[in-house]
Amino acid sequence: MRPAHPTEQAVGIEQYVSDTDGVGGRLRAEDDQFRVRELERFDTEPVDAPTDAYPHLVFRATLRGWDTNDFASRLSDAIGVSRERVNWAGTKDKYAVTTQLFSVYGADPENLPDVNGAEIEVLGRAGRNLEFGDLAGNAFELAVGDAERPENAEAITDELHEFGGLGRRGNATGGEGTSIGVPNFFGQQRFGSRRPVTHKVGLEIAREDWEGAVMAYLGNPADAEPEGTQEARAFVEETRDWQEALERIPNRLRYERSMCHALAECEGEPGPEDFRAALERVPSNLQRLFVHAAQSYAFNRMLSERLERGLPFDRPVAGDVVCFSDTDAPEGLELPDTDRLQRVDERRVDSVTRHCERGRAFVTAPLVGTETELADGEQGEIERAVLEDLDLASGDFDLPGEFHSTGTRRAILVRTDLELEDEPLTLSFALPKGSYATVVGREYLKVDPVDLG
């Protein structure tokens, strides 16, 4: 197999599964060349429904140049409510045109501000806030800028069709286009496209090294950052002078500055609880993301090892744990339901294989947490070896507050029906929630992850 880019290897992605040279170029050369639309499944009541029973205002926003967290902060500031009252089903990237749902507790339509780069459509009210499970998936339209070998896209598609086990059956979802499969890696954005450190923070949290976690976030200067930012991070690493660091860290790095503020307010040298409190200055979803990134890094490592051993992704081997499909998924989308798990022994391999071929079951790997059960057989060996190498165990995620995680399992293969268009080369496809468009895009472009956005 073809080795991955070194930056991807740093987050556990070791290989490509297609051998054809990439088309080159870049994604997100302009924001409107990367479009994302949520595949929604959240019911609302009319906007004039009683607010005592339905206190959450739900709206759809089409955003240009807005990171989801930044937009939520802008919204809460304008309305005059806590940032924690704003919720959404899926986090989206700044460098794209994105269409997604938001809910705001205690807001009325007239409270919603006019925001540059945002088109807001009020949908109604709900009795609860939006959560991650309210998103079925996302539809993507990716235009490749400055493609050098666009003619290679067809050959890559054929290889991904075969990898997905789709040479043995028709389209993955019965839709248009050609069905493809790719490893369900967590994309570079999970860890930081230009500065992949989020998982390093999470690993330190799992070890309850709160100072190490803070320093992993504040320090670790990256070559892709502006020189002034690199110098500020190096200063923090060398001096631990939190007050002076506030003079050096750019204002746009709000979370870094918030941590430094917390530490500068300490009397004397900060202790472990002070460092933990500094971490808890960032929004709760970012606190969870730190731990999730550590889990994601271990997951990527497990998938890379399975690839290295030549084990299939589209069907089980003895010892695997599979999940079954979500029967309420929107038409044209394969959506794993990781609440419905089954361990595959020798007797069940053939019958579960048939379910996998029909898109009714999916082989999984763990996002390790307090309640995670590992696989048996060769996949179990892989999972235990990766966790041992990272000095992680399920009990390490029995953590305070937002850092606690029970864990889950996740499908190791994602399949979709992909349409190719020329001039410019454009990839259109849909993925289940939690899967990354860039894990499809990376197989086609085979470039530095920074150029994947």
C-alpha cells in the first residue's frame, strides 16, 4: 500500500488504499468550492408553540467563513445569553459554505441578529436542544482547485469501489454515481489541520496530567503558524510566565489567552487543580473534543494496523464486533447504529458477512472509554496492542466533568455513492454523521493535509 503523508502519519493514518497517483491540487481554494449540507432528522413545532413546553428556538443557518463555535459565540453575545444555551448537531469548518441546524434556549425569532456571512431560516420550536444524534449525515460537494491529473479520478474511483467490497454487489445505497469505500479514519481536522495537537492534549488528560495537557495546547509551536504565534508558544514553554504570555499571544487565540488568564490569576505557582481549572475555561464541547481526539488517534492507529495486516474492512473475521444499520436513516445513506452490537464468532462469520454485503452490518473498532469492550481474535490483538503502546486503558477515561467518556465503537469502513464532474473536477457524495469528507478527498488528491483544508 501507498504510505500516507507524514502529517497524516502523525495522527495515526499510515496508508492510502488506492495506489493510483492523486489528481493533486487542493480543496477549499475558495470557500464556495467546499459545500456541506446537513442531512437532518429533528422535528420541530410551529414557531408560535408555547415557550414553556418548547423553550428552544430552532433555525437553519447557511454560513460562509464561520467556524461553528465562533458563530455560536457571536450569536450568544448578540442575543445576550450564555454560550452554553446555543447548541447544534454537528461542528462544521470555517473554510466552507455550510448549512446546519442550531437551537437556542429561551430565544425568540426577533432576537436573532443579522450576521455577515450568515443566512438564517427559523424552523420552529422544540422541547429540547439539538444534540449530536439529531444529525443523520452530511452531503458534500467538493471542487478540486488546480488539479494536475484530473484524469486519474476514474482509476481512483475504481480502486475505492473494489476496496469497499463493492465488486461483489451493486451500488452501496442504490443511488446515482459509483459506489466507493474508504477507511473511516478521523480526518486531520479532528486533531488540527495545521497544528495537530488536540489528541496530545487528550492523552495527557487521560493520564490526569493537567499541566501536561495545558502545555500541549499552549506550547507545541507549528511551522504552519505565523512566526509571532510560534514565538509566543515557545515563550510559554520556556518561561511559564503567564502574565507576560498574555502580552505575546495574539488576541485571535482566545482559548490560549483564556487559559493564560486563569493561570496568571493564581497565587503562587499553579498546582494540578489550577491547570485543570484553566482547561475548563474553554467551552465544554472543546473540553470533550480533547478526550475524543485521543480516542480518535487510537482508533486511527487500529485501522492502520488492520490495513497493514491485510484484514478486510467490508466483512468480518472471527472475533470482530459488528454493529447493525440504523433503519431510520435517510434514503441513500448507510448509517451504522453503534448501540446495536454483536460479537462475531466462527459460526457467525458467513451470516454476518452477508449482512455486511447488503449494507445491514458494519465491522467496528473502539473509541475506548470506561464502558468499551474490546474485540477478540486478531482485531482484539490489534486493539490491545495499540492501547498498550499508548499506555491507555478503559479506566483512564473515568475523568471529572466534561472529560469523562464511556466510549463507543465506530464502523471501520464508510461507503457512499460518488458522482464525478469535470471542469472543475468536483466530487459529490454523502456520509454518515461523524465521518469526514477529507478521508474521501485525501484518496483523490494525495497531497499535504493542509491542502485538504
